[in-house]
Amino acid sequence: MSETSGRYRHRTADATVTLTLDGQPLADREVVLEQTRHKFLFGCTGFELVDHANGAAADPDAAARNADLWEGLFNFATLPFYWGRYEPVRGKPDTERLLKAARWFAERGHPVKGHPLAWHTVTADWLLDLDNEEIARAQVERIERDVSAFAGAIDMWDVINEVVIMPIFDKYDNGITRLCRDIGRIPMVRMVFDAARKANPTATLLLNDFDMTAAYECLVEGVLEAGIQIDALGLQSHMHQGYWGEEKTEAILDRFSRYGLPIHFTETTILSGEIMPAHIEDLNDHVVDSWPSTPEGEARQADEIERHYRTLLAHPSVEAVTYWGMNDAGMWLGAPGGFVGVDGTPKPSYHRLHHLVNEEWGTPSTTLATDAEGRLRFTGFLGDYTITAEGRRADVALVEPGEARVEAALG
Amino acid sequence: MSETSGRYRHRTADATVTLTLDGQPLADREVVLEQTRHKFLFGCTGFELVDHANGAAADPDAAARNADLWEGLFNFATLPFYWGRYEPVRGKPDTERLLKAARWFAERGHPVKGHPLAWHTVTADWLLDLDNEEIARAQVERIERDVSAFAGAIDMWDVINEVVIMPIFDKYDNGITRLCRDIGRIPMVRMVFDAARKANPTATLLLNDFDMTAAYECLVEGVLEAGIQIDALGLQSHMHQGYWGEEKTEAILDRFSRYGLPIHFTETTILSGEIMPAHIEDLNDHVVDSWPSTPEGEARQADEIERHYRTLLAHPSVEAVTYWGMNDAGMWLGAPGGFVGVDGTPKPSYHRLHHLVNEEWGTPSTTLATDAEGRLRFTGFLGDYTITAEGRRADVALVEPGEARVEAALG
């Protein structure tokens, strides 16, 4: 049974389910309770399953095993919409393949987030041939087109990424930096949010950044003062230079939760190998031939994963964590940051998080008894449950923390 | 004659003055031209002259020499309005003394800026006894009272200081941080600017910060998007950890000039002694028994002062530089950052800046000749000039760069 003590109280409900079978209370009977889904979004990139979802994996067996591993930990996927890769040739977007991938997740009940709709990195090179007004128009049209095309399959978007640095990014020339420098950060945010909102009014729209300083606070405050509706705030958390620790993480949560917005920890990476030196400012500057996962690193990673997820679940503002790559294979910068090694073997961190999500915080198949009035009492993490008895089944959802009184008919 | 070549072209005018005496053109005559005031604001703290202006200096002769030295370099003063010192007991503000000081400068033609009206540091301790609504009211009333009382003598204010860090400042509890954290940075800026604007609609109102990162950009963009009118942007430039150099200074100017606002370099400090170690984050943490000015340091300071002022004058957005203390005696942190040593002797930096301001960029008393139509042609830095001939005098002002055609009657 799940851990529901003080620290995670806001994640749980005390349920009283009145169970009926054919209209009669199912009194004094053993039933089996199981949580089938967390309300909390345990997310990960779904990039590694796009080929699988399209039936195009090079090694279908390995891909299927990978999909199983993925679903063992996660219930929320992020799919890639980097403009430069999604539409390298103007007018030829990679829609069908991504749509299949999004539907693969959606059909399994996993919400999908698209990442990102506007960003200065990996943006379309062909923007450089346009003037700023044309870039703005292309950006808006791209958002309207893609957000509309994926509505239903993808109803959550990182609308714009890394706006703090966007207008002063100086590694290379690109159309989005040009435009943002020209019109300013807030008009840029307004433009892309307006386009996304128009294309899918019910979507959850995020602002996402890696800058955890006062700069992002100032940006958020400016955006909110300007009346732009942000549905959730994305905080990137690549920890290639070492796990942040509880104190830093809690200080960040403390600062960014004061806007009253739901928080998504996005792009979380915790290494199971050597840590990147602290003096490196742009993580992209760290280029190494090989970056192995090590036994000591894997033990440390498992501990840090546990500490990090405990810290995040303990904070009421956090609604999602998106880990940035389940597999070491294909990971950004070649870093050993996955839950699964390059040979496809789950690391200790995989087992640790699996235990937390499915055992400590989840409710695996458990036999309980109803009382004389057919009532079943349990405390569990918010999410979806099934109750089975007599070969029949009822579905129950715990949506809000606190007391939950539910009636459920075995069907 | 002043240096007016390309780099400072925007600071100069090509004047054609038609000079008359008793209604007749003063043809083919020698006249004496002299610049009496720069339009550019060469500023400094005036803290060190407050006692002198009040006739209360402990050593009146030394104070008078100091005042002469001050006027040898500067034409613009900043006076202290730190709330905790200005009104340590609620309802007992230090108005009269500061008003005398402000008038002393104003009577000599030097505009005065008050610094600051709202800041979390050196703020009034008694705010801690109030709730946030009362703090807000006290802050607004303080601004309205003081800006009104000084109008005419002080028509320029650092309205609010260091807003980027204000709500997350964690060195000690204070009423302004509490309030700013509660209501947010932009509403805080709006509140204090509204109060200052109401009390003196024609005043020049500044936002001032030491944070030169994207955080200050984001704050400025948020404030401007929110429709708050900022008259000039203050960029602090304490260089206790070493002169920034042209490249960094120009990069900062490049980033902060894109809002189209006049820029004031405020709180400029360049040392003539040992440099503070780079690892110190809050300059206040560097506490030393003695921090002497050294011969090598003084030579270096003179060069860096020249480079810095040249960089700033070359940028068209910069309207003012405020040096943060002419005298080593009494300087913030005990740093040897003044133009005048503790014994009252001007350092090489004093002579260097004096030459730049008064010779290279100024027009010291110069004999010129009018042509057959009584016209006098010269190129000079913007500001005020006198022309004397026949024991009579005319005043001429060069206000805008470019061609200036002026008529002037010797009076």
C-alpha cells in the first residue's frame, strides 16, 4: 500500500468506495484493488519510441522491450518538435510520423507534450532567408498548423523555450533570436501563446526555461503582468554538473511556486557516470569521446533519483517531472543519464524509481474486504484504480486530495 | 579646442554664431569663447559636501578645497535619501539639511539626483513593525512627501534601486523585501513610479540596478510592457573586482540601449589599490582593515578612468556618468576608489579626467575671430558657452548635435 504520510498528503485521498453488484451493496467480501494510473505526471521523453510506434524500429524486439520498460516508470511523454528537424525543408513537416507516435502514447492513456514550438536552438535554417516580419508570420503559422493538427493527440505544449537567453543568444545567428531581439521577449511570448491558444483553446501551454535565476522570475512576472495566460511553468533540470540536492531544489520551488502556477520539472537528467566540470557554462561545450556509466555512478544516481523525486512530490505545486531520456543510448551529449544502460539493461535507478512509483506511491494488486454496507476504505495516491470481484470490475478515480466518497458499480 | 572627431560626433555641434553688439554685427573682431558647462552629465556623489553646504564642516578650509575639486570635474550631484538614515525615526525626516545641500548644488547650476526613494537595503527599520499594506502606504507617502519637498532643487530621482534582487534578498529581513515579494516586482515599480510622478510630473525618474545580466533586461521589458514610464535607465558600475574593459562595457551598452531609453552609468567605482577577489559575490562581504591606494594602482586607475569615460561618451545613449565618491575618505567599503586621496591630494585620475572634461572635450578660454559678417564658427561639445568681447558678454547654448546657427547679442 502506498506511503501516504504527511509529506505527500496533498497527493493522496482517503477513499470510501461504496461498491455495488447488480444494484446491491457488495457486503463483507474480498475484492482486489489496484492503481492503474497516477494523476501525477511521471514523464519522460518519448523520442526513443517514435520508430517503434511507427512500426519502423530497426530491432523490433528490443524496441518492444524498451516500450515495456518505459511504461513501467512513466505515464506522460514528451515528443520532439524542434523546428529545424521537424520541417527542415519549408512546407514539408514531419507530421505523419509524429502523429502516429503521439497516438501510440495517447491510446495507452499517456498524455503527450510537444516540445518546443518556438526556440532559437535547432530552429529552421530557412528562417535566415526571411525578414523579421516574415519570420514572425512563419512562426505563428507553424504553431497554428501543428497545434491544430495534433489536437486530441497532443494537448500540452512547451510553447516557447529559453526566452531569457533568446534575444541575446550569441553562439550563432538564427531567425528566432533575430526576431526576439527585435520585438522583445514579452511580445514574442504573447505572439506564440496567442497562436497556440487559438489553435487549441483547451491545451495546457507551458513557458519553459533552464535559467533558474532571478532572470526567469522577472520574465515570468513580466509575462503575467502583461496578461498572458501561462498554464504551467517549466523548469529545466539538467544536472550534468551534479545533483542539485534538496536545499537548492526546494529554494527553486519556493521562488517559482509563488506565482501560483503549476510547476513542471522538465528535462531532468541525473548522471550515473562522471559529473561534468563546474566551470562549463554551456553544457553543449562539453564534448567527450566516451562517457561511461559506472557502478559507483549508478549507485549514486539511484539515490539521487530517489531524493529528487521525493523532493518534487513533496511540493504541492509540482504536477509533473519529465526525465530527459530513459536510455543512455542516444542521450543528449552522450551523457550516461538514463535509467537504462546502452545494452538495454535497467540500472539501479530504474528499479528504484519503479519501486517508488508502483509500490511505495502506487497501489499494486491488493486484496481488501468490504464492510457490512459494501464499503471499501483505503488511502491512495491520486489517480485511477480498478476494483475487481466476482470476475467483474469497477473503475474509480481519485481526483482531489482529502476525503473522497465514491460509488462504484461492478460492471 | 575640444576633440570632436567621429567617435564623439553625437556629442558636438558645429556652431555658427552671429554676434551683435548694440544691434550691429561684430565684424572681424577677436572674441574669447569658453565653455562653462557640459550638457553631458559628469556626475558624482555630493554626499561629501552636505556638511559644507550646511556650513557645518568640521574643517571648513578643507571642505572648501574639496568643493573646488568637486566642481573641477563634475556638473551633476547625487544626494543620499537612504530611508533608514533619512528618517530613522518615523515622522522625523532629515529634510532641511538635505534641502540646503541640494540648493547649494542647484544654485551653482548643477542638477541634483536623489538616491534612492525605494530600496531594501538601508531601509527604515520601523517598517518591520508594519504589515505589508501599511509598508506600501508608508513607502508611497514617503515618496510623495520627499519628491514634493525637493521639487525645484531635485528634479531627478533613482526611484527604486535593485528590484531584480529585491524580493529574494535574503541577507536580513526588511520591510521592502517583504512587500516586493508579496506584490511582485512590477506592481512595486508601478507603485513607486506613480507616487514620484504624481509628486513631480516633470521630474526625470530612473530605475537603477547593479544586475547587468538578462535578469535586468527581463525586468525592464516587463516594466515597459506594463506601461510604466521610465525616463532613464541606471546601470550601476562598481568595479571593485576590476575594470570591466571596453568589450564588456560596450556589450552592456549594446544590450541595454535597445530599449531606446537614455542610460545613466551610476555608481561608477574604479580602484587605485588592490582589486577585490573575483570569488566575492556580495561586495559587502569584503571587509578589510585597510585598503590603501598605491602608486601602481593610481597609474592604472587613471588609465582605466580615461578608457571608461571614453567608452561611455562614445555611446549615444549615455547621458550621465555618476562616479561613486570623489574622496577615498569615507568611501563605501573603505575602498581606494576616489579621485582624491585620504590626505586630500588629487590622484593622477583626477588630473586625467580634469583634462578630458575641461580640455579635450571642453573649450577653455580661447581667442577666435569673427568674420566680415560678425560670424564666429566653432565646433564644440554640447553645453553652455560664453563669448566675451569689449568687456561685454553673450551666452550661447549648443543643445543638439549637428549644425547650430545661433544669434547672440553681447549684453
